[in-house]
Amino acid sequence: MIRCYAAALLVLFLSASCTKVPAPAAEGSAPAVYSANPVAILRAGESPLWFELGEGGPRQISGPEEAALSPWTPWPLARHIRDMLTRGGELIAGVNRDGLLLLRPWDGEGVGGLALYRIAGTPFWESYTLGSLFFYGETPAALLYRDDHFADPAAPAPAPPVWTLKDGLSGFEGLELPCLGNIPFAEGWEADALRLGSDGLWYYRGIHRQSGGQDIRYYRTADLGQAGEEIYVDAYRAGARTEKEAADGEAWIQSFPLPLLPENFVYTGLSLVGDAVFAAWEEQRDWNIGAAGFMVIDMNGLSR
């Protein structure tokens, strides 16, 4: 049983008043100003701070074993952290079937820590699987698609399939991504994958579901702002291996002495934000996910 550390950490939940929070600026750029309120201010310490992903957003718990019982759900249909991005000291996490989380350094009102924001994409995102999280220019963007591995899709194809984060974290807006222009959406085709390969090229594919099966076309491009070229499946499989996968993935996670998890729970992703470690976790059974969430801890809390 993991000990309860909540009392040892400071978590300041904010009121609903409008608070503008200046973001750390990347070199040569003006600081971003967010009109949205943080969900919480986290004070990462040497003991872990645990959250589960609930229907209404992150909920603090004493440990993964205290998460609410969730039905086992195939991973494309379950709420869990699918991918992460970092930018100028900020961390963006894509939550499948939910939206985005953003974590950034906070030094306001005399309280230091990390500001946690939730940008909900629901109810629209609830019908789709998060296929890719990436930057389009300086803007976080997500590719949503209909997954049919475990159940026939009930919702229509997302139109458009790509959604970007609005300024001020106020929600999402659709984006007609130029590189997807050579997929014949008007003929019933969909986009279900978009990945940056370790060679610096973007790999994506279109799929057309038919009564007798499905047709798939593969593409790559050097610029998301331009249509790509059609390629063979072997070139797609070889090139679509991401930089993250090529560098280590699970092996990199295991190189960090993270707090132990209960049986059947695993860490699935890890990133750094300021002096803190952000680690996603899941309760897994075969292809299914039960509870899911994340853990935040100060780097000094990881004893080697």
C-alpha cells in the first residue's frame, strides 16, 4: 500500500475569479497570457502528488490504489494520457476522450509551484480517439479519429480531424491542415495517423472503410503546411518510428527511480517541467485500461 502524502504537499485550489497568468517566454518571444483559471497550484515536493483522471478533470488522490473503480475499457476508448509535448518550460498532455492538460511554472500571489490547467474538449472529444498531439507552428494541435479495432464507430467522422488550442486556453477550434489535402475526405476517407519520424519527416495515412474491408493510403511530407507524397506501406512503417521511440521510450522511463506502483499499474509516459517530474500512469489488463492518472514529484525526491 502506497503511503498517503497529501498532507505533506501544498495544493492550492483557486477561486473562480478571472486570473491572468503570464507564461515563461521562449527566447525572442513575448510571454503568453492565459485568461483561463488554473485548476490547481501544485507544490511538488520530495513525496509524490497523485491525481486520477475523472470525468470532470484531474482529482487528487492519496495513491493509484485509491482511484475510483473504473470499468475495463479498450485503450482507444478509455480516458488516459495519450501523449505529451513540452514548450518553453510548459508541459502539454493529451488526455484521450477528454482534452488537454497544461502544467507551467507559477509564481503568483506569493505562492510558487506549478499551475495546472484543464482544457476540456468534451463532449466532442468523447466520441474520438486522440491519434496525435503535435505543434502546428507554436500552437498545440490534436488529430482525432474514429477507432474501430474494438467496436464499430458510432459517431460520424470528425470534421475537421485536426483541432488546435485557442489563445488564452479558452477551448479548441478546427484546423484544415494543408498536408491532409491529398486525402479525399469528400469520398468518405478519413485521417487516422500523423507522426513525426526520427528522420524529421511527417508520416500520415488515410483510411476508407467499406463493406468489404478497408483501403489505406500512406503519405509523408517535410512540411505540415504542404501536401505530401504517397508512399508504400514499408516506407511508412520504417519512417513513422518517432524520435521518442528511437531514443528509448519505456527504457527511459525505467531509468528514473519513480515511486512504486501497485500490481497491474504501470507508468506510460514521463516528462520534466521545471524541477518537477510528471509521470503518467495506468491500470492495465491486456488491451484494456481501468484507472488512469498522473504523478508529480520534485526531482530531488527521486533517490538513485
